[in-house]
Amino acid sequence: MGEKNRSKGKFVFWADLVAESAIEHAKRNGMSIVTVKSGGSPSGGKHIGNMNDQIRAFFIYDAVVRKGIPARLIYTNDDMDPLRTIPPSAPDGDGEWHSFTQEELSTLEKYLGWPYCRIPDVFGCHKSWSEHFNSVIRDGLSRIGISMENYNNSDSYANGGFLEITKFTLSKVDQVRGVLSRYQKTLEKDWIPFHAICENCGKITTTAISFNLEDDTVEYECRGRILAGKYVIKGCGHKGVSTFKEGKLPWRIEWVAQWKIFQVNAEPFGKDHYEGSWKSGQALAREIYGIEPPANLVYEFFLVNGEKMSSRKGNAYIIQDLLKVLEPEVVKYLYTKRPMMQRNIDLKNLHLLVEEFDRFEESFFKKSSEEAERIYPVLMGGIPNKKPLRINYLLASYLVQFYPVEEAYNSLVRAGIIGEGISEDDRNRVLLRLRLAKNWLSTFADSSKYVLKREFSKVDLNDVKKALKDLSERLSSLTEFKGEAIQNIIYSTARENNIPAPEFFRKLYLIFLGLESGPRLGYLLATLGREKVISRLETAIGEAG
């Protein structure tokens, strides 16, 4: 999540380091407010790996604000980019994934090469493809407590926001070619950095032939282009004239133009940009536009279950998907970790991430962690008056297999794990975790490890038969069927029968869960209730023969 200052041994959050650089950048350039930017193309559902841009930008912005410096957090929606390929599925307005029908795919094919802002929304809930997917992104961020100033490139071009820098770029066209030719071997000698929207077919994959800086126009031919080196977009052959407000700068230049227009002081981006467009971007900024590149944060990509995410693989997940199985603060916690370490999100064992967060939260309230002291308040949007009540995620996942959510909650009360008079916030928090765990079981969890077998598991119990009888008798006579008392009785029963405690617990987990391990057993049994536990033990004793 950060690194230790080698001389003092003090924890330093990576966001603070970038924030300091951003503040210095603003000071050097005479800016009174620090601007942290992220951006993205509304090509479809932006998976949680792509969202590193926005969420890490938020942490940098928050770090600036915590230093008492005025700041803003902006997002540029690159909606003038062309549609280069059609995803097989995409999230609807509610963030639920929808697989496109063959008819929908056929309809969308005619919009290949069109700017996203001019493609109709296939779901019919927004004016355009761009507005739809930008809304999904902003909704996901809002659900984890992040909001940004949104700037659509289509609006910025149309209202003249890019006009002066477009004219300046074209006035320096020879120098621009000279800079980019150092990074792009295929750059043509007469290349003009502007893509007009074809008035005939609607595509923005045109080639500029000439330009006129006096009347702000570009003459173009609709020849089509190869996008991202592999997506072939055919042109219609039309020749026409466009104004500078009816097209866009190429992305490498547009990115740098945004730094100048919005006076950007910091921006995070992925390793792919660092190895590609960042190098040309720095050169353009300094040599053409006379500005200093912003402070940057380069991050590694996320893997899911050991693989790269892709909608074509069916393993791309958006924030809304994670929020079905994780609390918002746990989702944000995932993005606090060191940016340049590749992260594998193991959805099958998601409880491990939640348990890690719970320990992190615990360390904050115990005042035993510098990391938690710095980061936890950001995750929570402030410091809670007292430690929030959490129940073990794995325990929750087992309970909802025995009971409906509300009854599972009541079982926790009966077991003494949560009190009857807890606050409404804590009650809602426990119910939420029960629901999240239930969703996890039905979506991501490994059924061989976490889904209970309803039939009694065949286990060799001959060596523990007497101990099981003793345990049954002691639990039957227990005054209060509470977790800690049950846990202690299991240990003492194992000891008195000369059975290693780990082996006795293993056999009991097999009896009750059909698994060799699980959540703290005493608490699990307490939630099941005395009647269920004794009945199961008697069945096991009978099976032992």
C-alpha cells in the first residue's frame, strides 16, 4: 500500500508521494489549484482493471486535499474516439451484463468507425453509446463514494474548448511530425494530425488532406483506418470539408492537449501507456506546447483468477459486479496496494481479501498500524465513532446455506456473536455481509470448497466416537449455547480423550461442513443452534458403529 522511508522507517502512502509532486508541479507553473485527471474511452463496460485510472486518481486528489491544498478531480470522457470493435456483451443501465443478440450485433456493425458520442444507445436508456457507458462508469464510482467533474470531449470540441490548441498544433505541423516520427515509424511525411467526421458515412476514420487556419477548416477524404494496429475500418471514399469543431486530434496529441487545456498536474495511467504514448507525450508537451508533463503514477494490471480480463473471455468485471460480493470500502481497499505490483483477484477465495481488510480495520482501531492510520479514513469517508461491527465473511457464507438472510442474522444473535441492542448501522452492516456472502456463493465461490454437502459425509469416526459422545453430552447440558464456550469445550474434550485438537476439529468440520476446515467452529455451531448440532453429532456417532 505504500513504502517505508528508509531513513526513518516511517510508512509513506504512494498517493502522498504523487500528491507532493503534483503540488510542486502546480507551484512551478503558477497554478493556484491542483488538478488531478483521469480519462477513458467509453468503449463498453470498463472493467475493474481499467478503473485503476479513476480510483487511483481519487486517492491522489484526496491526498492533495488532506495537505490543505485546493484541488479538483476531473475525468475526460474520450467520446470522440471511434468504435473499433463490438464487444459480445456489455452492462445495461443498471450495471447488469447483457449478451448482445445476433440482431443487435448486426445493427451495431454499421457504426464501426463512428465516434461513440454519435452512436445510438443500444439499450435505449441514454441518448448515445457514450452517454450510456459513461453513466455506468460514474454510477460505479458513485457507489464507492467517488465523484468527479466530467468533461465530454465531444462537448469540448463542439464548444471550442479544443479550437485554439488544434489551430496551434496544425500551425506547428512540421515540428509535430518531427517529434512523433521519433516514436512512430509508420508516420507519413504529409500526415496531418486531425480526423474529421465524414459527413457522408459518419465515420471519424478519415484522412486530412489539407487545412486552412484562416477559416478553421480541414479538407479530408474518407479512406478508413487500421485502429490499434488490428481493427480494419473501411472508408466510403467521400471527400469533404470539416471545421475544427467537427473532428478530433489523434489520441497521442489529444492527451497532451488535455494536459494544457485543463492545466493537469497529475494523472495515473497503465504500464502500456508508460511504455508507449507517455514517451511521445512528454516530448510533445515540452517541445511543441511548452508545458511540463504532469506528475504521473504508473500502475500494473489486475488479473482475475490468474488471467487477464476480457469481455470476450467472459471474465471482465465492473465495479457493480464487485459490489455484489464486497462492501464499498473493501473494493477501494483493493486499489490502495502498491501500484507497480501486479494483483491477482482470486474471486474463488474472495473471503481472504475480506479477512485481510477486517484485520486492517482492526489494526486502525488498535492504533497498531501506520498504514491503517493513513489509509482507513479515506476508505470510510471519515473516521467512524466506533469500530464497525463485522462478522467473518466465511462464517456468513456458511450461515446463509443453512438459513435465509434474516434468520441467519437471528442465529448470530442467539449465538451471542452479535448483541440484541446493536446500532441500526451495525445491523445493516451485518445483513449486508450476509447478502454479499450469499451472492459470492452463487457466483464465484469454488463449490468444492465452500458449498456444503447436504448428505452426511462418510468419515472414519471410530477413533473419535467416545469423544463425540462426550462432546454431545457436554453441549446438551451447556447453560448458554455460545460460541466461546463451545470452542473451549471442543478443546477440552479433545484433550481429555487424548486426541490432537487439530485432528478433532478436522473431523468435526467434516461432520458439519463436509470440509476439512472452515470458520471458527465454536461460533459456527452456536449459530446452528443446539438442536441441529446435537442431532448431527448423534448421526455421526451412529455412523461410527
